[in-house]
Amino acid sequence: MNISQRRVATNGIELNIAEQGNGPLVLLIHGFPESWYSWRHQFAAIAEQGFHAVAPDMRGYGKSDKPHEISAYNQSEIVKDIIGLIPALGYETAIIIGHDWGAPTAWSCAAHYPVQVSAVGALSVPYSPRTDYPPLDMLKEVFKNQFFYQLYFQEPGVAEAEFEGDVSTALRKFLHMASGEFDLSQYPDKGPDDDMFTGFPNPDKLGAWINQQDFDFYVNEFTRSGFRGPLNYYRNHNLSWELSKDLPTQIKQPAMFAAGQNDGVILMAAEALKNMPKYVTDLRINELIPDIGHWTQQENPKAVNDIIIRFLKLVS
């Protein structure tokens, strides 16, 4: 891979970025529990079309800075990190595409900074406007008396201990569980006091979408950097909601959305997906990719690259 890395100052911290190509800036924002590396299949395709592809390790991840305070991981700060990269890299505008946690970050960048964000894309998580009630309160009501991973992540140190106790097994189970190859009938019954991974199948090997070298990269990254920062994103649901009270309800830039047809997030967000064209007023591409799950751009890079390139041609 002809990808270089460096650290760049933005919003009072430094983020490690991976980059390839020259031309208009395309920022690729990863999710949980990932890294710039989740976009490894997209760099060359984007660069070959005459764009500068840049994927940061988000704050708390990889070689980027890792503030200790939980509140430092609210979406307002995350958005400022990403918007700050634009002038730091010598640009006035950028196209921003995010996956998983990177998707709401991309949508928020577009909503808050319509001048700097010329176009926006998201994988896996459709846009929905700000809710009337704090999201963590809603999750507690919806998943009352059940296990839900985002509620389990709330108590500092608990999920960290489980993930970091055996990073390789935790990642193997988590990646398999959210992939298109996971059989939902194998999902164990769990109560609100259960842990994350007990009862989940530990696959002998992951799907063809991730080879041993790829998996080892993730294991080494999280063994070194830990999970506190990544988990803190989930602990800021309500603070991020409070800080977004003035957020516009519509995204008006040219936009794209794609997700795996077997993505559990799409199952949970079916209503948001249906309503998204009401709120994303210039939605140029809106597609579900068959036979894949949550790790969209890794499980079917060809389909995702085709969608991204088609979108870039539409907006450039």
C-alpha cells in the first residue's frame, strides 16, 4: 500500500493520519473498534480519481492523542477535530465520509459546518435529526431488563477490563458478531447484568474480508492503545445530545449513504433509513449492499469503492 502516515495538530490535540493522493480533500472517518486501517481498500481507488484521501486515527485510537477525561469524547469535540484537519492540511473545504461512529460525526460536520463540508457520505448509520429526549435515557427504557452493549459500556473500566483481558478473542468475537456471516440465531440470551462476550461463538477464523495480517494489525493497535478512549464515545450520548440543541435538522449538501443489507445497525435504524430522504435533501446515492454486514467498506470494498467513486464524480 502506497499510504503514508504523520501526526497533524487539530483542535488542541494531534491526530495520526494516513493519506494517499493529491487533489481535493476526502476525509474518511472510522468507527468502533477500528482505525484508519479500516479504509485500507479505499485509498488507492480515491487517489486514482485525483483526490487526496485522508483517514485519521480518531482521538483515543491508534497513534492519535488520547485525552483522559470521558467528556473529551463528546461529538462536539470530535467534530472540531475533523473540521480542524481541513485548514491543517491546507484546504478550505472537504468531502467527509464516515462509517459507524464516523457516520454521525460526518453528518454533524456537514450540519454544523456547511461552508467547510462540500459533500457528505455515510456508511452503516443513516442520518436522523436530534431526538426529543436524551438518547441514553431512551436506550435504558427500550432495553429495560435486557442486555444492550451500549448500556454495558457506560460504567468506566468494566468493558475495558473485558476487552483488554484478551484483546484477540474480544476482537475476533466482536468482528464476527457484526459481520454478514454471523448467524443471528446464535445470539445468546443475555440479561442486563451480563458481560459482553460470554456465550458468543469464538470463530476459528473470520471471513475472507479480513486476513490474518489485517486482524493482527487491529490486535496490535488495541493492545498498545487500549479501549478507554473508544468506549468513551458511548459514554457521551447525553452530553453530545445536550451540546447539539442548535443543530439544524436538515443536511443540505450533496450526500450519499450505503450499508450492508445484513447490518444489525440497519435493522435497528430501519425507521431512520426510511425517513432519511426527508432530512437529507440532496441524497444522491442511497443503497443497501447485499450479503454483507456492518464492516461495510471491508466486507465488500469493490461495491463501496464503486459507490464512493460514483459519488465523487457527481459532486466534483
